[in-house]
Amino acid sequence: MAYQPKSYRKFVATAATATLVAGVLAPAVSAASFTDVPERYQDAVDFVVSKGVQGFSDTQFGTGENIKRVDAAVMVAKVVGLDTESAPAAGFTDVPARAQGAVNALKEAGITSGKSTTSFGAQDLITRGELAIWIDRAFNLEGSADHNFTDVADRYAEAVEALVANEITNGVSATSFGVTQNAKRGDFAIFLHRASNVDAELEVVEVSAINAKTIEVDFNTAVEDTSKASVELLRGAFKQNATINWSEDKKSVQLVGASNFQAADYTVNISGLTEKTLTGSVKIEAQKVASIEILDEVAVVSDSNSDGSLPTGATATVGYQVKDQYGTDISDNISLTTNDGNTVGASKGVVTLSGLNGKKVGDIVPVVLIDTATGTSASKTVKLSAESTVSSIEVAGIYNAKGEEVALNDASKASEAFIVLNLKDQYGKEITDAAKASGLVITNTNPTNLTVANAVEKVKIGDKDKLVIKIADIKKAGSTDVLLISTTNGQSAKYTVNVAETATSDAIAVSQPEIAVEDETTLIPVTVTDKAGNVITDKKLLSNPTKGIKVGGVTVAEGALEVKDGQVFYKTTFANAGTQALVFQSSTYKVATVTVSVKEAAKATLVRGLEKPLVLSTVKGAVTVTAKDHLVIEDQYGRVIKDSAAPVKVELVGTSDVVSVANNAVTPLKNGTATLKVSLVTENGNINSAVEVKVQVTDGTQYSDYEVAEIGKIQTGVAEAISVSGLLNGGKVALADSEYTASISGGKGTVAVTADKEFTVAEENLNVDSNGNEVDTEFTLKVTVNATGKVYEQKFVASNKAPVVQDFFFTTTAVDGSYADAKAITEATLASGSTIATSLKSGEKAVNVATVDQYGNKKVVAIPTNDTITVVPEKAGEVTITGNGTPNAEVALRAGVEESTVTLKIKVGSETKELKVKVGAPQ
């Protein structure tokens, strides 16, 4: 096409995002192809590569390398989509032939004019300041933002302000943009990627089935605020329940069903993000067996005689794997037929051979596995082998439980890192049983840096069970060699574990909070940099006793820090209104002070109106209007008070035969609308604020649609209530039990629904596995609305597993108090020598825990006395700890010590949380 002027390039940069999608889905080269692209650069490198930018080689992108001006020109031209064929010659004599088109296009577009009329400076290294100007001009960036950079000369000011305003970069530190520093290829890729997305209109790129119970929606750019998104999943006209999981980069969202989706066409509608609803569809097939693989040619026998013969009752095992059409391992959920049901059994990934009388080690046994539903099969003759022992040792690396390889530093948590092993027996078969690795001798050559467990354990790493050596403790930076020796054959392996030194807090700056109100959590902006001027946002580092920061001389707790959009905030609560001063200190003893003007406690001042339209049903009867359930109440600072308990008064405006009002109760009489006056009442009974609102009454024949409340995962033996609402003009009315019918199918037997629309799934209603054990079972609730005949279906899962705490936070709310009203705390006090679990205080109140289990049950309970409590002292010489790591842990001050700070790691259910505690003398 003909060369397009500058005014056209903004469209090109925006439209190019849509073109990028195909390249990202199946690139010939991507960040994964290069060995020098850290995670933070991967999306950006994928983007520029998809636009035609090349790396240094097939394996090196050159992420950390400087850029020549000529190479930067090529990158800009490719990413922006400039016409390098038609642009007139720029007149530069130092540009190689390969880049002349790009340089010509940049000059014609007004992006750069070179070093002189004849010199582009092609071989010169480009600086960050020059790149800022190029990107500002190339993408027509708009906007400006204040900054604290001290190195930005006038010629760069406009461009730097535009880049900061559009969140393309925040400089190399809080006070330096790095204008004269040479630009790096990786950083330039990030700049180009972010600039290209400044004006990109959000679109759905693809909707796909990741597996049988997960649908993924991919967008062309990151969603700015996922909280505004309303995600709806439809199967035909029926709404489907799914858990919504946004990716960390906000470029995709997954809809996860409680169980496998039915085979059908599905539509995903996403509203609230753009003017028009974003939509996409996907066809899901019924889950089926796609492949069966017998994983070894050797079956290990459970026992053998000295002559190799097998005793009566001996068995042999070999692993197998079943995958569905999505590549998901479904070995545990599929029943297979074998070639001999009496002697060859297959269950949960293990083939068990029995009836081996007369057999001996070395004999051959045929194994055939068949999925009768699809006809898929696998067959192999396996050799009977004596029990395996460790023969080959290999260390895969250090990984966390998510399956991510990690680099350790002196701030890493030892409990979150594992040395992963690949062990094989004498037959070359992978060993997956930790007991068979008991003959492995583990030696740590430098326990002053870190310590490791002296035994091999099985741990879930990613989605696989792996044999690991747990890291017991990380003490300081340095390295140590872990030696592994097999006692059976003397084979050995050495693995060096490196612990890097983390950054240390140096400079610190504190800003005024947006607002500080008595008895509320206040967020105080804190900017901390290390000795190199890099901003620190790692909460673990900032709360490290030796490398982090202190407030009032006390190390901040990790829970007292919050990071939003790259800004660190210190969270605190002021007990009194007035002027409050806080002193912050870095590990290098640099100090910052902030004086906060704390406003008086919030109180209800204004009734703004209804939270949502008020619709009443003549079938359901009267509704009492309250601030908490129906109204938008604001405090004296113009903020909405959530769940306000403010007293209100409700009156009828004029006369009406549609509703009657008495003592704030509104009784519906017939179809129609009426006007109510809602007043906010002060403690002395005066009217403080009033507003008129509309109420609509229906007899149930006018609803535009209906909604069935989500049931979720439930526990057997616990009664559950069904709730159905009618929708009308944005309002919602709970239907009376008589207005709909409900039934439940699935599992075994019958699950009855009572007249008041409650049901209980009994343990005997659950399905069982091949061993007769109850398993989590999917049920279907079917609701039929009497007035319209509309049918709504919802799937849910019932389980007989005991409730286990999945998450919790510390609070001073009383035991059995309101979970919704519970406020999290991050610091507490403890009397020296007292039992921790029962003696923690915050002010005068006891510290409890607000918990939620796997069924979504939320409640406030006392700190359990049967879970572990670990004490980590800030200064070990100040305290004596007994029973550490047990439920009965105690901490006492040493003689002459009046106060000391410790961090408590308290385990509740499956979760462990930290609490910063000041230990003082008993009162």
C-alpha cells in the first residue's frame, strides 16, 4: 500500500493487535523458543516476534543486550506497521541496506530525523530518552503525568510524561528515568507491547474448551478492571453455573464447572467491559477415552522366593495412563476391561496381576486394557521382575508446589521449595514410591547456609506426584552441595543449591493517605528502594526483620502491607481522631515521617436511594425496608456505608391502593407502582436526610425471567434450601414455595425435595468407586416455574468429606459472631509465658479466626488448640520458646527483657497464616 502519514499510524497500531492474535496462537518462534527471556518479558517478546522482529539467534533474543539505533528503527517500523517500501529516501549515508526502508519510513513519519542531514547514527547505541521520543511519536500518545524524575531534560519531558501517563514505564527508580542510559532489547519490547495496547479496543479473540470442565475466553488485551465484568455461560437458553477465574495478566478468563460440562454448544457473554456485550461460542464434546498407554514393560512383583519362583498370593504391578480428547489424565475415573478379569485388574492407573502361582521372575505375562465405550485399547507383554531399588539418581531442580522452577534467595520460604528427584530402579523404571527410596543416603555439605530433610518424601508438584527432598531451613545467602548415594549399588549424585542475597531496603518515602478515618483501615503509600535505586514491592522482603522496614521501631508484618498497581501501602488503624505521626525506617536506618490527620469515625449522613429496584410480590407479602438490605447510605465523607445499620423511616407518599405501609413494612396489595418516602433518622429521632423512591408490585405474572440461587458444593447430611427469584425491571423477588416445583436427579436412590423447598443428600445417595467407597457425586436440580412452565437446571456436587478450613484471617470478632462484620487484624499482643492459642489479644479483645471451608461455610471460631503454632523471634536472644511447632507453643521473655516482637505462623485446617505479636510482661 502507499505510505501512510502520521495521522494514520494510530489506527495501524490499534488494528495490529487483532492481527497479532493469530501469531500468538501458533507462532513459528516465540519467547519459549529463546533461552534468555525471563517471565516478565515473555508476553512482550511474543508480541514483537509476532510482528516480525527477530532474535539474535534461534535460541537468543538478546533480552539484556543494548540496541543499536538501526535495529531499534527496524523494530519500531515492524511493530507500528509502517510502509517501508514506499517511503522516500531519507538521505542518510550510514544505514545498511537491510534497514534503509525502516529508517526511511521513520523519518518520513516524523518519528526521528537522525543525527544530521546525512547521518542516522545507525551503529550508535540508542538511549532510553531517545526511545521515549520515538515511542511517543510513533503511537501518538496522549496525556501527561507528574513524576519525580530529576534527570529528564526539556527535550525529553513531553515524551517521558506521556509514557508515564500511559503506564508504559515508571523509570529505573523513583527519581530517575535513566534518560542517558542505553536501552535494552527486553525493555524496548515491553515499551512497544504496552504502547500498542494503549488504545486497543477490548475484543474476544477465542473461546475454547481447555478440558471437559473448563472453558477459556482469550482477549486481545488485558482487562483493566475485572470486577466490572459480568460473565454469563449459556447452554442453549439455559444458564450454567461456573466458577470464574481470571488469569494473572487479565488477558483471559476461565469458566470452570463443578463437574464436566454436558456435550453441547455453549455461549459466553461478557458485559460491563465495553458498550456492547462481548460474546463467543464453543462446542464441547462429551469426555471420552482418546488413548490408553501401559507405561512399562516390567511388572514388579510383591514377593519372590530365592529361586525366583513366586509364592502363593504374590502379585505384580505396572502403571498405565488414560487420557481424554483434551489430553487430560483420567486414569482415576475410568473403568477398563482387561484380557482376564480374574487375574488382570486395572484401577486408578495401576494394573495388578494376580494368580501367579507357577510363575517366576523373568516370565512374560500379556496385558490388554480396553475401554468398551470407545473401543480404545492398549496391549503389552510385561516381564515379571523382583522388587525395584534405587539404581539411578538425577536431580531435576528446585520447584514449588505449583510446578514452577524457583531460584532461592535469603528471603525465600523453605517450606515452599523442594529438591525434585528423578530416581530409577535397576530396570530403568521410574521409582514413585518414597518407601523404595529409603536406602538413599542424603548429605548436606554446608548446613550453615541451609538445611535439608534426611529422607525422601512424595509431594504433589504441579499436577504430578514427585519424590522430593524438603528444604528444612534457609539461613543465609551462599551455596551448599547435597550429596545423594544409593546404598544398593553405590551410585551417587551431587547437586549444588544456591541461595542468592536479596535486595535490602535503603531509601524510603511516605505519602499522605487518600483518607484516614477513626477505627478504619488506612492505606499509607510507601515507596522503598534498594541501594541500586530499584523500587521494592516484594512484601516478604519488606517484612524481613533484617532487610525490610520498620514502623515505630517494629518490623512490619507482611499482612500489614498491600500492593496495588505497583504501589506499596502500609495498612494501619487509628483508634482516635486527630493528628497522628508515624516514623518509618529502612534497614540502612534512613527515616521518613508522615503526619496524618485522622477524621472522626464515619456515621450515616445521607440516604441516596435504593440499592436496586424494589419489587414486591403479592404472593410473598410484606417486606420491611432496612438500610442494610435495600438502601444506599453515605457517610459524612461521601462514601457508601456497606451493610449500614442506620435507622430509617418509611412512609407512603400520597394515597395508594397498590401498597400499604406500617412500621417500615411495605405490604403489596395489587399490581402497580407507588411512591415511598425513605428518611434517615438520627439518634434523637430527627430526620437527617430523605429521598423518594418507587416500589413496584406484581402478582408474579409479569416477571421477565427467573434466577435460581447457586447451590455450589454441599456436604451430605446437611439440609440445603432452594431459592428461586423472579426478575422484573432490574429488581429481584424471591418466589413463594408454591410458585415453582423442584426435583433432584443423580447419584443413587432418591433425593426428596420438601414442601418448603429444602433437601438433604444422604451419604447413601453418593456414587461409589470400584472399591465400594463413596465419591463426590454430581446431582442436577430441576426447577419448573408454575406460571410460565420455564425449566431451569443447575448442577451441584455433594461430598461426604468432613469440612476443612480452606482460608482464614485473624479477627477480634467474638466466637460465633458475624463473619461479614469481622475485620482482619495483622498485629496482636501476648503476655509472656502464656499459652499462645488461648491468650492472644488485640487491645482488650481476644484474637479469634474467621474461617471458610470447602463448602463455603463461613464462621468465627477460637484459634484451634490442635493445630501447629510456630514462633519466629525477631531477636532470638530476647525470648525462650517451648513447644515450638506444636499446638501448645509458649514464648517467654528472658530476664531483663521488657518487650520483644515475634512472628507467629498459625495453622488452621489446610492453611497457615502469619501474625506479628508483641510479647510483654503479664499484667
